[in-house]
Amino acid sequence: MDLFKSHLSKALVVKGDLETDGEVHIHGRVLGQVCADRLVVGSSGYLEGDVIARDVRIEGRMAGRIFALNVTLDSAADVTGRIFHNTITVAKGARIDARMPWRPPSYFETLETLPEARQ
């Protein structure tokens, strides 16, 4: 499956939405929505926006909403927002300023567009 893996380097800044059926690794900055099968925000990466994915791993910084069946927050993760998940793993040292509501797997199977933000 390495064929469907995209890496956005440290020097790259993306302003806009990303969509793929594969895997995205962010090492630079992304300002926008990401839809992918798997998302990894690397230790030098920053994502400001919403995510819809099957699996999400945050090693760097993220501000926004995550909608993912499986979420992993590494020890250097710094997350602000909301994390809608079925399973979540949080390493010791991760910084989280977020609500983390659990959702059943069926919630993610029918998720095609982002729910509206509630105030």
C-alpha cells in the first residue's frame, strides 16, 4: 500500500482541502480539511482544520475536529478541538485541550460530510 502514501514535507504549506483514498503524512503545515483513509501528522507537522479518516495518528500539532474510527496521540502530540472516535490511544505526555466523545463504528461508516459545528 506504499503506492498510495503521500508525504508533505516540512517546507510545504498547503492552504486548502486534501482528499485521498490513501495515506497522508504531514510534516509541514496544512490549513484546511483533510479526508483520507489514514492521516499521520508528523512531529514537525501542523494541521489546522477538520479531518475525516479511518485512522489518525498525531505526533505533532493539530487544531480542529477529528472524525476517525481509530485515533492515536503520541507523547509529543498537542491537540486542540474535538476528537470523535471509536478507539483512542493517548501516550503519556500528550497535550490535549479537547472534548473526546466516543462514537459507535456505524457513525463513521455513514460519515460522508462533516457535521456542522455546534456552538
